[in-house]
Amino acid sequence: MRIHMCYEIRTRNKIARLPVALTTIVLLSLCFLNSYNGDFVFDDTEAIVNNDDVKDTLILDIFKHDFWGTKLIHKQSHKSYRPLTILTFRAQYWIRGYLNPHDFHIVNIILHIIVCILTFFVFDILLGSKAHSIAFYAAALFSVHPIHTEAVSGIVGRADVICALFFWLSIIFYSKNINARGTYLKWSSMCGCILCIGIAMLCKETGITAIGICAIYDIIIVNKLYPMDIIRICQLKDSFRPMKQLVNSKYKLCIRLIILCISTMMLLMLRFSIMGFSTPKFQPVDNPTSFMDSFILRVLNYNYIYSLNTWLILCPEWLCFDWSMGCIPTIEGYDFRILNIIILWSVLSIFLTNILTANNDSYLRCTIMGLALLIVPFLPASNIFFNVGFVLAERTLYIPSAGYCLLFATGLEKLYGHVSWRKTLLSLYIGLIAIFFVRSWIRSYEWKTETELFRAALDVCPLNAKVHYNIAKNAADLGNATYAEEEYKEALRLNPNYAQAMNNLGNLLKDRKEFVEAEKLFKRAVELQDDFAAAWMNLGIVLSALGKYQEAERSYTIGLTHRTKFPDCYYNLGVLYLEQKRYAEALKAWGNATRQKNTHRRAWTNTILLLDQLGLQEKALVAATEALKLIPDDASIYFNMANILGKAGKFVEAEKYFNGAISRDANNPTFYTNLGINKFISYTSSITDIYNLINISGVLYHRWKMYDKAENMYRKALEINPGLRSARDNLKRLKKF
């Protein structure tokens, strides 16, 4: 009776404290709120902005592509299969109608808050009924840990956050299965567990490791079987009988473990079959350790990377968006950094010794579960089973950091019960929470824009060629070509075989019409990476500008061989055919471009202009009408349609389209900078300025003999640009009437 009353009191106290605990965790998890109005940064561009799977690919095709939108069977695919994460991006695009980065950031923050709440409940389950305070301390620390910034503030990190959400749900379902009464509840909860693990795996590969955590939880927490117990039985001379007795007494555990093993094999078979039973191919720059000839040096470097991962969890001060390309130099021989490895394994040995020799108390169970959460979810990123395409990635530590938080809280609770300075200890813990909160707030601000993100990375990894490459790319996007060129050259100094940097530097030189130097860079880039489709296309553009048409066509063809869906390459191939007066082939190439990307403005514009030039006005109008259905905001198409109608004497219709062009954004020079358009209409290169549109409208009214309106348009054009000679000359001619 007394025991029952004590249990009821503990339960009531736990329920009474629950709202306070959850409120605290939610408030702490808002440390990443600073990034809610951030941009698409770094990998977000390729995974979301430039990924057709997020916008218009057939839903079923998403399940045939990797995370970056590449077909899984393609040799360049990274085999990162996360279709359910992509579907969440697709859903947001469908709801909003366009890509708004703020929406994506807000969803990430909300998902992190949900994960933090679930973390508290999962810790409560994993640790048993006597460790509620440990669960709270650990969940609070997890909520503010700065190592989570990349996963929460970087939109691509949603894969890790959603994976963690279903990872925790699978453990909750598994615990329901253990405690369920009745066959239906047991099987439904087990099915729920396996389903959540499958969903977690389809969000990110790490999800499958939830099976290992469920098994360890069942063995250690539920059945209280410890490693030392198994060792003692195995040491007996006649160990078969006691082992049989153990199995018979734990037959329910055995059934659950068999189900978990079968589920693991089925999920792994599914995963490998999707990959085509092949592993991804990476470059030495992605993960140099994997390409080292010496097995001993590979093992040494992998262990050094493990020690760095551990240090980032312990002290998340030096954080960087990318740790490749010289950021972590490899250990080639005797190196003082080997001391880090010795320290790591010494600490792990202490933990393992404690597990094997300590009494079977609640702290031992917490320690085992903490180590399990720290190690098991990290295994897919450890290079043990297969090579990964990175040296170190902070977002892969999202779930493993929960293990560290659990170990930290366990140690804190143990000290709290054995020292007299408890208030000081609690103050230190609160201080750590405050430091982590501030660090996460600052770091999440750095993830708002690429400028801030790359600047911060330069302080951590100044020898990382990829950091300089991204700084250069960002500078070029912002119009600072001089600084971009300097940074690309620095990236190439640090990594002379950096094909992407050569390609982008070549583009800068190409834009400055330094075609000979650009040609050298593009040729070197495709020599280093023969399947670099973008470099082949850019080489074709430069060769075409140099009049080397045959070589240019070959370059475009090779580029299209390596990337069949490449509308920009088809577009430039069409421009090459136009230069050679191969008009039918030009139209075919631009048709391929618009079929692959139906909003390809330049391909539509050139198609309309060429058809008009060939005297095929009806076909030109059909093409323009189709283009306007797909890109109704394009001023150039309105202008070209108006021009065709005006020449045909259909002035009323032409006026409507001229006004449509003027009312839209006509200030984007990228629509009109290609060679093909300049061949057709002398003023096309200038229609990006609205006064030219107004002037041309005046010409329409002039031809239409509506002289008052024509004069009004000419004067408006001169008000905007007094130096516009054509408007002044037309106005003089008008006065003669």
C-alpha cells in the first residue's frame, strides 16, 4: 500500500512538472529563431532552387532520383536517397506557388521544436522511471546545442531533423509494443515502429540505425541484461544450459529482436536495390582519406576525424559549413594530432571499463544508452561500411549529439548527488545552457546569408579551397567580379586541380571577352573531370566566339552526352547553328531546350525571332502565344509579338502587346545578351530599357498615323533619356506632318 502511494505521488509530481519542463524546452529551442528570415544558402541552391524535383517533376520520378535531382542510375549520382524530404519541399512550393526561403526556415525551426519535445519523452522512456531529471537536463541541452545550427538553419538540414523526428517516434512505438497488452496493440505498435524507421530512412539514411537503439533499449533497460552478465555465462564450462535458460526466460525479447533483424535486412535490401547495388563514386577532394593507399594511415585519419567530431560536440566553437579541401590536413606520418586519437580511445576505454565492471544501477543504464545514441547513429557517416562524400559534416551529428547530452546529464546528476556544492553545479549547468543559446543564436545569424556564412568559414578554415570558391561565387553573384577573380585564383592556388573553380573563373574571363585564357581554363577543367557537362558547354561557347565552330559543336555534343537534360546547352548549340546559318537545326535545338525547360526565356525569344526573320510570321505568333502561356511576365516576348503584329499592319493588337511589354519588368539584361538576338533586330539589345519600348511604341503610333499619341510617346522617351537620338529624330520627322 505504501509503495503504491509513493508511486502515485511520484507520478503526480511528474505530471505537475511536465508543463514547466516542456515550456522550458520549447523556449530554449527558439535559439535558432534568428534564421527565420534567411535566404537559400550553400547546398540549398542545388537541392531546392535548381532542383526540378521540388517544382515540376512527376511525383513518382522523385523516387527515382537522389537528393539533388539526379537519376540514381546516373554515374554522377551521390546515391543520397531522401525522397520524403524532397516531398516536404515540394509541398511547400505547391502551397506557396513559388520558393520563399522564409517559409522553409520557419518549417525547419518548428520541426526542431517538435524534435526537442520528443527528445524529452524519448529520454524519459530510455532511462526508465527513476531518471526524469536526467531526461530534462539532457533534452534542454539538446535544444540549444550549437552543433544543430546547420541542420536547423540550413534548409537542406531538414533531412536530419525529419529523420530525427521519426527516429524518436519509432522508439516511442517500440516502447508501446513492450508495454502493450493484447495481440492487436502489440502488433500495431510494432508495425508503427517499423513504419517510422522506414520513413526516417527515406528522409535520411541515418534513420535505419533506430533499429539498433530499439534493440539496445530492449536488452539493457527493459530486460536489464548487461554485457557482464553475458560474459559471465559464456565463461562457464557448461554455458549451453544457462544460456538456454536465459533465452527461454527472455523469449519475448528474442521474438522482438528477430523481428528487428528481419526488418533491418528488408530495409537494407530495399535501400541497396534502389541504389542499383552500387556505391557512389567520389573525388579525392571530397574525402581524401578514402583515397590514401596505406590502410594504417586511412584508419589513423578516420580516427582523427572521429576525435574532431567528438570535439565539435564537446566544444562547438569552430563551426564551418564545409570541412573539405585542406580544412583538415591528412596525417601522413608522425604527427602531434595522433595525441587526439589516444585521448579519444582512452576516454572510450574508461566508459567501456565502467560498463563492464560497474554495478547494475540506473547510472550504468543511462551511460550505456548515452554511448549507444552517440555511436550507433553516427555509423553511416563513419566510413566503416562505405565511403562517404565528405570529411566532416556538422548536420550528421544532429542525432548523435543526443547521446552526448544524455552522458553529460547523467554525469551531472551523479555529481549532484555526491557533492555539497550543488547550487554551484546547477549554476554551471545553467551557464552552459546560456552560452550554448547565445552561440546558437549567433551561428544561426551567420546561416542567414551566404556572405556571412562564407566570411565566418574563412576564420575557421582559411586553407579550405572550397571556402574561397564559394566566397568568389557569392562575390560574382553580387556583381563584384574583381574580388571574385581574386578568390577563384586563391582557390586554385590552394587546390590546383579544382575543376569547378577553373570553370567559374573561365566564365568571368569569358564575360570580359578574354576568350583565349578562358579556353585554356575550360580545357583544363574537362581534362581533370571529363564528365563535367557545364565546363564542356562553356568551352563550346568560347570556341564559338573564337570562330572554332566544329570544335564548339563537338564540345556541346559531349556535354549533352554527360547530361542529357541540359536545356542551356541545347540553347547555346542553337546559337552556334544560327551563326552558321543552319536555321532548321537551330530551331530544333531551341525546341529541345523549351521541351526540357518550358520556361526557357532565351530559347523562346530566339525561336520567335528566327521564325519572324524567315518570314514564318504565323508560326512565330503561335510560338509567342505558347510562350506567353508559360512565362506571362516576359516583356521581351510581348515586345516581339507586338513587333510582328505591327509589321503585319495589325496595329490594334500590336498596341496591346507593346503596352503589355511596357507594363512589365523590362530591365533584365540577361534575356537579351546572346549573339542570336542581336543578329535579328538592331534595337533588341536595348529593349531592356523602358524608354526604348516607349520609343518603339511611338513608332507604332507613327505608322498607324496616330500622330498625337506618337508625339506623346517620343516625348516620354526623351524625358527618361534625353540622349535617345532615335526618339529625337522621329519627333523631328513627325513635326513635318
